[in-house]
Amino acid sequence: MASNNSLTVVFFYYFLPQDMKMTKPEFDDFKLHIYRGYVQNNYILEYDNGLLLIDGASRPDVKGIEDFVVKKLNRKIEDIKLIAVTHCHPDHAGAVNILRSRHGIPVAAPHDIDSWYSGFGGAIQHVADTLQSRFMAVKLKAKHRFLYYSRKVKPDFKLFNGSELPVFSDWRSLHAPGHTLHNMLLYNGKNRIIYVADTVIEHRGKYLPPVPVLFPCCMKKTLLMVKELQPEYILLAHGHEGLMKYNDAMIDEVIRVIEKGVPRYARFFYLISKFSGEYRRNRHELCEDIPVESSYNNS
Ligand SMILES: [Fe+2]
């Protein structure tokens, strides 16, 4: 008998627009595997010369990722040649330090990722974000697991806007501020596929921004950048489908929600998302010189 979860997936898939339903595509150079993590999706890309793990998962995913690689892919865990991390949150960087120390896997991450949780305010923010991840796990009815992780990623490879990923040079990191200041997206131009991390969230067929969007103007600019790239496929960190056909309507929907302002249910999480010194130092000046609003309205 199908579980409640499978029935829910089938239900929402049935109501997806026709152009978003698809058979699993084949990509040049790699095979794409989706790992359903604790509260997020991760992607393991299988190349001839090794595996690329897209995003650093949650702490409870360490064992699951090890099992997935060894038992499902029939590969050695050391075949993971790189973990590409997009930002410092518990569901994107929580497993990184354990995987690196156990298996010597190098980590590529935004060059300034460790600034967000630095100092006293950063330490409080780290705890607050970990609690927020706990709340998300409760909402998703995930089992209670220990989520706390080291707040410093200490990347072996520092990513800037446009950096090629080490080993997997067909992927580039794109600076994508909005959710935090340092967020990156990962884009493969050859296959026109983009991993958007938390920039677009899919929930019950709707496309939403993450909680919080601390820099709304930057976030809209980031979303318009995705629209300009016109990828063919989009990989979501949060959503039933994970891999989807890209559609401009997704981006427009997220921007519309951002423009409505912070929803009542999310206000508490915005309140506890403003301890980082990086946020307090940059919250005003960043929004002023980015004329995103007008370019969106004219499009
Ligand atoms: Fe996040």
C-alpha cells in the first residue's frame, strides 16, 4: 500500500501544469541522482571522473548520503570529489564538516560564507537558524534528530561570482544575495540546468521565496538573473519534484509574493533572523542602488 507521502506526491504531480511534467532528462557528461534529505533535496552528479555533491545537506543526512553512494550508486564515498555549498544554513551546510573530516572530501563554498555567523551576533543567528530548521522538520513530520553543526564551513575552495567549480568546471557559481548576502546558485551552461538552493521554494504546486528574504531588492535581482539565463531545468532544494522544467512563471510568482511583504506566519522568523552582524551592517545601503523594481514592472 502506498504511504501517505507517496500519495501526496502523486496528488500534486497530477495537478502540475502539463509543461512542468517530464520524463527524467539525460544530461551531457553526468547522471543526475536526487537524494531526499532530512528537510531538503540534495543532488549527486555522477561523472566518469567522480561524484559532485550539490549542497551540504543537514547533519542527520551524513549516514544517508554515505549509504546512497555506496549501496545505491555502487561507488566509494571517496568518489565524491567535491561538495559545493551554497550558503551557511543548517540544511545546506550541516553535513559538510563531518563528511570532510571522515572522508577527506574537499568543500567549495562562497568566499565570505563564514562572515554570516561570525562574532556574537553570528553565534546567536546560528542557534536561531538551527531552531528554525527544527521547526521546519516538525512541519514536515520528520523524526527528531540532532541538527547542531559547526558554524564555520572553512571552504577549501572559495567561490566568487562566475567561479568554475574545481574538478567540475562545467558548473559555475553565481552570486545570488537576498536570503543571505553570500548565497550562490550553481549553473551548468552546457546543459542549461541551475541549482537555485533556497531562491525558489515549491510548496503544494506554488512557488515561494524562502523565509527569510533579508534583502528583498537583491533577491528580486537574483530572481531576474535566473530569468535572464533562461535555464531549461531547475533544481530545487525544497520541493516535491526536485528537478523541474524551468518556467518564467515560477520566478514571477516568487517576485509577486516578495512584493506583498512578509506574511504574518513568518514574522517571528524574520525577527530572529536579524542578529548577524553582516545583516546589520548591510541592510540599508544594498537596496538603494539596485533598480530592480522598475525593470520587473516593465517586463
Ligand atoms: Fe537557507
